[in-house]
Amino acid sequence: MTLLFWLMARFGLCAVVVTTFVLGTGSLAIPATLQFGQWYGQAALTWTQVMAAPAAFGAYTSPGGRPLKRTFD
């Protein structure tokens, strides 16, 4: 609960909702593995991709048109 309160104060409600969704639905329900040949391997890979895609998109779009690499003149 302390983490959620800190997250709410620092980043807002959207961050708390996303954190609760990720921790509550997928990451604890689907076993994490690197052995994708196992019967649960594809579910773990799919869940990882489902969570990584919006994170990558958000990281790419968050600078708002500014260059990703900052240059000092």
C-alpha cells in the first residue's frame, strides 16, 4: 500500500491503475519462464509482449517531438 500511495502522489491515478492491472492480473497469474517449449511458455511470452508494447510506445512518444538524444552545444 505504501508503494501505491507513493505512486499516486508522485505520478498520479493513471500510474496506480496500470500498476494494479499489471501486478494483479497477469504477472502473478502467468508463470514467468525462459523455457518457451513448455506448455506455459507461450503464455509467458505473450504476456511479456503485451506489457512491453505499450511501454515501448509510451517511451517513444513521451518526448513530444523533441529528439531522444540530448545534445549539449
